Amino acid sequence: MHHYLSAADLDRPAAEGLLRRAQALKAAWQSGGHRRDAHGALPLQGQTLALVFEKPSLRTRVAFEAGMTQLGGHGSYLSANDIDMGGRESVPDVARNLSRWVQAIAARVFKHGTVETLARHASIPVINALSDREHPCQALADMLTLLEHRGTLAGLRLAYLGDGNNVCHSLLLLGATLGVHVGVACPPDYRPDPDILAHAERLAAAHGAMITVSSSPAEVVQGADAIYTDVWASMGQEHEAARRRPVFQPYQVNQGLLALARPDALVMHCLPAHRGEEITADVIDGPQSVVFDQAENRLHVQKALILTLLRKDEV
Ligand code: CP
Ligand code: NVA
């Protein structure tokens, strides 16, 4: 693996290995920090991750920056105001320049093609920190959270409600790879991308999982181990928010819907959340919610990902 642009870039052994590594890093961090080498150096001493972000971020940015710091390295944040990728400078030139100074790039972009162009022209690993097509770092944290709360992944039933968006796409691909049954309930005009769906179905067939897509929330939530939702209008779609609200209202995660799932079903959301829209406050702030475990796990999986891409096998 040279880059991590899609959740499908990880096969089953690689995904399982990454989750194990994240668990080990989490345990090490919680019991006093990471091991230093014979010279007292942390694993990423002197190394820099460039964070090229065209959109806002709390979790992704801080998890990458804090993760680099904890491993002895540094994160360098570059917003659209700083570099205006594609405007002030072409995407290939940004990739070529960064490759001369830093060891990896995490990019949050509007068009998925931009992370692909960066990867094509960079001589260092490129990580998709969210594009219009996927959010693969989020899916890793979500799988780690499910694993921690349920002890296993294969055979679990994950119900995703709402927009068939970037978060949904990465959950479909990584879930299928790890043997998780993923059911998606969405309005007919907001189904996941057909190519991603077909890819997820192939992965699911190979790993003993089932993918279902329905317009009925009740059907998908029935007996689910976890219910997941995301905002109805993603970053860049704010102008559609008012039009989307009535279309998505039947897919709101509320107490009535939660009652149809297993009594101990986990409630998941990638955050930021709009309480009262895609999820009610009592549910996201209730006892079944694991949303801040998901947020915390961004740190641990992203550290595991950077170490893996930088071939730091000893940590
Ligand atoms: N979940 C997530 O990616 O959050 P941010 O947009 O704050 O990074
Ligand atoms: N689907 C959302 C996820 C935010 C983390 C968006 O793209 O805005």
C-alpha cells in the first residue's frame, strides 16, 4: 500500500492488521506514551505530515496533528487560503513540491480526483482525509469502535440511515471487507454510487457479508447491532440543505427507530451532528451513543495508518 485514497485500498489482512496496530498504539499511549529508540528518539522524529485541507475540519485535523506530535513528528496545516490548490498552483505542482520537504500528505478535498492527482504526482504517501466520494479514515475509526464494543466484526449488522454519501461509501467498502453486513436506508434519489455499491457487493460476497439498500428505515434497522447516520447535506452542499430536509425527515434516527434495533444497539455518527435533524439530541446524547469513542479512535487509527504508510514496522 503506497497511498490510502479509498477504504477499498485495504484488503482483509491489511485492514485487520491496521486495526490491531491501532489497538496497540492506543494501549501504549494510554499507559504513558510511545517507546523511544536507543537514542531516545520517538518513531517519527524529524518527520512532517502536510495537511492540505480545502474544507473545514475538527476531528481529522486535530487527530493527525496530535498523532504526529505524539509520535515525535509534526503536522503542517495548509488551508485553501494558504495554498489555493488548483488556483495559485496546480495540483501536480503542489504534490511535487511537498514531496521534496515532507514525508506524507493528508488531503481533504472537494473532488475525489484531486487526491488521485496528488497521489499520481507525489513521491510520498497520500491519505484521503475526506473527498466527495469517500472518508476512509473515518471508516477505520468506526470499525475499531465496533470491534471494541462488540469484540468481533464479522457477522455484525450495521444499519446506515440517510445520505448515500462519502461516509456511507467508505463504510460499505470497509465493512464488506471485514465481513460486516451493511444495510443502507436512504431516499431513492440519494442512494450510494452504483459503482461503489457494486464494488462493496463483490467484497461482501468474498468475505461472507451482505449488503442491502432500501428506502425503508425500519427494514434496515430491524435487529441491527449499530445504527449510523451522518448529516443530510455534506460540506459543499449547504445550499441544498432546505430542499433536502423534508426528503430525509423519515430517516431521522430517533427513539422510535432505535426501538426497532437490538436493545443494546450502538448509536454512531461521524460528527459534526445536527441535533434535531438527522439525529435527535436524546439519542446522540443517550446511553447507547458511542460517537465520542469514534472521534477518539480517529487518533489511534490515523497513527497506525501513518506508521504503516511510512514503513515504520518496528512500532
Ligand atoms: N468526522 C470528521 O471527519 O470530522 P471533521 O470534519 O471535523 O474532521
Ligand atoms: N458527509 C460529511 C462528513 C463530515 C465529516 C461531509 O462530507 O461533510
